[in-house]
Amino acid sequence: MSQYRLKTGGVEKKVVGAYKKIENGAVESYKKVEQAAVGTYKKIEKKFVDTFLEEIPDETEEVITVDDAVKKVSVQ
């Protein structure tokens, strides 16, 4: 079966162009609001972490040999 399209001429381009401008403006506004919200959240999260939490060293970072452990125990 054949497919058909409405003949719109130059009006179509003007309407689609205007729609895209509105759409792009709305999307850009949303992105700005989203970035501001995320930035604020990160500030709050950092403040919370700095205030209430302390970093614990990763167990894989420090390797203690048996000799070092014996020395630490004997010194205490």
C-alpha cells in the first residue's frame, strides 16, 4: 500500500523550527536546574561526610609481615 504525506510547504519548516526552539529552551532550562540541584546535593553530602564520618584505611593498602607483627606485639 502506498504511503502519503500532507503537503505543507514552507509552513512545516517554520512550525517545526519554532517547536525545536521552544523544546531546546525547555531542555536547557531543565539542565541548568538539574546541575544546580546536583551541585547543592554534593555540597550537603560533602559537609555531612566531613562532619559525621571518618575515613578508614583500606585493609589492602597496608601489608604487615609476620616479623612486623611480632615486633609490634613485643614492643607493647
